[in-house]
Amino acid sequence: MNFVEELEWRGMIHDIMPATNDQLKKELTSAYVGIDPTADSLHIGHLVGVMMLKHFQAAGHKPIVLVGGATGMIGDPSGKSKERNLLDEASLRHNQEALKNQLKRFLDFDSGEDNSAEMVNNYDWMKDFSFLDFIRDVGKHITVNYMMSKDSVKKRLGSESKEGMSFTEFTYQLVQGYDFLHLYKHNNCKLQMGGSDQWGNIVTGTELIRRIAGGEAYAITCPLITKADGGKFGKTESGNVWLDPERTSPYAFFQFWLNTTDTDAEKYIKIFTMLTQEEVEVLVKEQAEASHLRPLQKRLAEEVTVLVHGKEAYDSAVEASQILFGKSTTEALRKIDEKTLLSVFEGVPQFKISKDELKTGINVVNLLGEKATVFPSKGEARRTIKGGGASINKTKIANAEQVVNGDELLNDKYILVQKGKKNYFLLIAE
């Protein structure tokens, strides 16, 4: 597989340094992507760089993940209007291990092959570097004029920013540039990849390698991912879409991809899956012929959810999503864990009921028309039940004399009530 051609058809190249492809054709090459360790989980904004490394390894080359322990203590000005919070070493080390565990789903770290993935932390070589040594050995090779010409610096110093830029952040590109130099010298790393906003920092690294080591290094950046409506990719009302199932449930993760627009799904399926060009073309054709069936979104959601969370979590997410469309059963509902259940019914009306009262048994009309006001009156509750328009846990309520006694509790706490086809209510027994 030709790595550059692979990225090109996927729409994953924004800038590429001349002769990069020649280098990759010549020999097994090491490339790195830097990841900010300010959290103990990746979010889907990180996935573009991770997928670049995955394709790189699939093409026979060696991927290196650089956890920015030192740079995470500084903050990268690229595309930011404010400085980030700085972390202590213990937090950085914890985050590094958590990130590596997630990355193992994408990259092979353990095969022992020449192109096994590697993880490094720039804190390890920066922590003993004195300020005087740094400005003598590194700083003197790059002029202030050169640093000021970078877009990331211009934006922070220009009219677009009220905050300006601290000296700490101004030196960021030197620190990142030194990372590339260090990996060039010690890990034979000749290529750095990242988002298009990183081009200036990456090129500073290639310049340091040329001036200090007399070597040649290369750069590839990918476009910053956007949504068709101009909104920020990977952000929802509740914040980032995380890979950690405790932060974003597999169900919510699955739904994010399933709910993308046709335009975005066609773009994302090339970037975030390993499907071949032929497979993608077939799906695009199917989408054009029957967009209401949403084959692109379904396959995209399947591929990414299985890649990140595994087949079992994907199957559970699909089963959970069936609940809302009336295709589920009480048995399926009982299998869903609490976190997924709450994800599925996030935002539906909730009522608290007494668990002790429930144990002694409550008439269903009293429960739904008085204890929890699912119905505005007992009379309406009776009429709806008689007409077969109400159910508990996906099972129709047989008659108005039915007693609810706690056997119905899901996860020993919840009862799902449905009124009509689309109106759901969650009773919480405490």
C-alpha cells in the first residue's frame, strides 16, 4: 500500500513536504504524531492523527505516538485563544498510561516487528534540560523573525486576540521543534504528522534538523475536520465525544456517528474507517439510490464503534437504539446496563416513586395518574390503558386493575413507561 496515495483518496492530506513520498518508498520510515495528555482519554478530535498512524503502520512503516508531557505543561497556541491549564507530573503519567491502553485498539505496540508502534513522552528528555542549555543549544538556531512569521503566533499577537501571548507559549514551537530533532537523532524518526494548524511547528522541527543535525526530515498535515453546517466536529451539547466509555457511553458514541448528515458521513467514512476505496464507493452509490435507508451512516457508526469499543458494545448500542422505535422487548430492555439506559432516555420526563410502596404493590392507574403524573388524571390513565395505548417496559398494560409491585424494576431502580408511540417516561424508585 502506498501511504501517501491512501491518504490522498481519503481526503486526509492538507500539506505535504516535497520528497516525502520518495522517502517512504525508499525505506521503512518512522513517523510521529503528538498527542496532548491533558485528559486520561482521547476524544474523537484525536482520531484523525491516530488513523494517520494506523494507515502508516498498515503500509509497513513505524508509528510513534509522542505524549506531550512537557508541551502539555506549556500549552500550544495553535488555534487557541487562551492558555491551557498546566498539569503536574503525576497527572501526566496517569494520563499517558490511559492513552496507551486506548491506542492499543488502533496500533500494534507488542508484535516485536520492526514497525511495532512506540510511545514516548517528551517530558523524559525535556525535564533535565536547563533554560540556559536550551537557549544556547536550540534557541540560537531559530530567529525571532522566523518564529513571528508563523500564523499561530501572528493570530495571538494581532487584532484577533485580546489576551496576547505569553513568553511560555511563544517558545512552544521551539520545544516541539526540538522534539522532532530528538526523535530524529534517537529514534531515526524522519516524518512528523499532525493537523494543518501544526504546519508551522512541524516545519520548525525540520528546520532544526537541517541546521543542527544536517539531516532532512519531512512533514504531512491533514485538514482540520469540520461539519457541513460549519459546527465544530466532535462537539455535542454535552461536550466532547470521548473514547472512554465512562465519559461517553458506547450508545451515545454510536449515536453520534449514526446521526451525521449525508455529506459528513461520506467524508467521515473515508477518514475514520479502514474500509477500502471500492467498499466506500459501493456505499456512496447505495446512499445516492436510497438515502432514507442511510447505509453510509449505519456502516460508519458500526465500523468506528467496533474499532473503539468492540463488537459486543456495538451490538448493545444497536439493541438499545431499537427501544426508541418500538422494536424492542422487555427481555432486551432488562439486558441494558444502567448507563446505557440513561443515555437512551436522556431528557425524557422522570418521576420519583417510593421503592417501599412499590414492594407492597401499587395499582397501575394510581401509579401513573397520581404517584407519577404520566397521565394528568386517573380517568385518562384508565381510558388509555383500555385502548391499549400504554406499556411498562415495552409490555402493554393488560388492564386498569394491574398491580405494579417492583418485579418490573430495571437495574433494580427504573421503570420505563410508554404512552402512545413516542412518549416515554422514566420512573425512578428510591
